[in-house]
Amino acid sequence: MSSYPPPPPPGPGVGDRIEEAMELIEMELRHAIAYVNDAVIPQVRAESIVAMRKVSDTLRNLADRMDRSHQQPGPRT
């Protein structure tokens, strides 16, 4: 027979700690998702709308200038 003591019986230890860590991670993910949905997405939408309107105005101005330059008679030689 060997003189080594028998290994300790498996008990609540590593498995419970992993389970607790997973619960905390899931909770943090839920908080992060809620933050993105409640704060980030509305802000991005609002800023995107403003940017699209500015681009639209710029394109309208460019089209008006092109239209005016096309309508003006060029110098004849």
C-alpha cells in the first residue's frame, strides 16, 4: 500500500466559482446591451440624420451651381 493520503472528495469549489463568474458576466452583458440600446443607438441615429441633411444641402447647392453654369451662355469666339 502507498503512504499517500487519498485525494479529497470533490466539493463545491471551482465549479461554483465558474458558475458565479458566468452569472456576473451575463449580468454585465445585459447592462452593456441595455446601455447600447438606450443611449448609443438613439445618439447615433440623431447624429446620422443631421449628417445626412448636411450632405443633402451640400449636394443641392452643388446641383444648383452646376445648373446655373450650364444655363449661362459661354463665351463665343
